Amino acid sequence: MAEPIRNKKTDSMTAPTPQNTPANAAPISSRAQPPNVGSIKEEEMERAAAGIFAANPALVSMMQAKLGTLVGRSSGYIESLPASVRRRVAGLKGIQKDHSKLEAEFQEEVLQLEKKYFAKFTPLYENRAKIVNGASEPSEEQIKIGETKDEDDEDDEESAQEELNKDEGADVKGIPEFWLSAMKNQISLAEMITDRDEVALKSLTDIRMEYLDRPGFRLIFEFTENEYFENKTITKTYFYQEENGYGGDFIYDHAEGDKINWKQGKDLTVRVESKKQRNKSMSNT
């Protein structure tokens, strides 16, 4: 019996976004820090509230009906102000709209700057891919720069490991499992990678990104021949809304991914369970 494997940690997660395009729009005031009231025990409050609502379903229904009538309605505060004050409030809203327009221009310029430098990064990424996959070796200058010690390097541990490995790896091509190791060393990604995923991700040879003509980007995953799926390349594309959000930010819209062509019996998204059942008429299993 085959059933889909669900990852509870990822069910509630949103899609990744470029650094200049947060997933949700928010006004400027969202940067303010919320008050810290340490004396309130939130868990106890939640349990008490849950108990009240569970014992009073009519109360829940009444609150839902009341909230439904309030959605989209003004609180009446602005309308209660003197006319001169309402004009000033309208003026502030006008200033905020002008700010949003400038923020949108800023975000667009940041995106163009990212694209400019992405073009400069691309040759470095291509060189990296060749070294990782054994198509070329790093230059002596690159090795020299890479061997320069940083303040955080652990000299003793690294030198000891070099002594152990100095006679090994003569026949190793490139850097095996580079991308799997890189992802497992990124905390948020490591939490999503299961043991079942690892066996397929070992064949991952490169990850690339490209910008779309419209707001959005595409991730490209390249694989060598493996026993799990036929695809040599798998892409996932993230689209953003054409119009900027309230604060001028790009707003995530949806994502589209390639279909994975799993080999027979190798679909890692399902689990096959075997169960023993006794035949009632024959009394055998």
C-alpha cells in the first residue's frame, strides 16, 4: 500500500524569496518592536480561553457573527475628529502614498542592482561547478587564497585531519556530495532533508538561479544519472505579483515546479507498507 509522505515541518512553510522581495507586504510601522510583557503566561491564557469556548459554543458563534459584520468597517475614530484634524490625517495618508511610490522605485533599483552583480557572479559559479564536478582543478592562486587562515579557523583540528587524509583521494573526482553537504549545513534546509531525500540528493551536481523577465526567479537543480528518477534537470519557478505591495515590496504569488519522472518503485514521496492479514475462510496468512 502506497501513501504520500508528509513533512510536518514544511507544511506551514512559505516559499523562499530573493533577499529584496519579502513574502508579505507590511507598513513601515511593522519594524517596531512589540512590547515585552513577561508576566503573562500565554500557555495558561490559551488553555483558559480554549476551555471557555469549548464550554460555550453559542458564544463562539455569536463572536464570529459579530466579527463578520465588522470586517471592512471603519472604527469611527477618523470620522469623529474635527474637520481640520481629518484634513491633516488625509495629508499624512498622502505622504505615505508618496513614500510607497519611492519605496517601489527603491525595490526596483535594488532588483536591477542584484541582476547586475548576479551577471558578475555567474562566471565564479560556473568555475565552482567545474571544480565540484571534476571538470577542472582550481588555480594555484585560488588555492593560496583559500588556504589563508581566518580568525575562526581551527588550525590544530584541520592540520591533524590533513595528516590523516594526505595519502587519500588520489582517485576521487571533484568534491563528492558537495551540494548535499552544503544544504545540510544550512539550518533551515537541514531540517527539511530526510534520510530518504539524502540518497537522491547525493546525485545533485549543481544549483543555479536565473531571474525572470517579470518579477520572480527560477531555481535549477542538475543531477547525474541515478536510480530514483529520469530527470537530469529539475526546476522550480517562483512568481511575484505584477503590482508592488502597500510598502513598495514585491509580493510572492505562486510557484510552479517540474514533474519528477520517478523510476518504477523508486518514488521517494510515497512509502510502501506491507501488512499481514489472515484469510478468514482458509485460516492462512
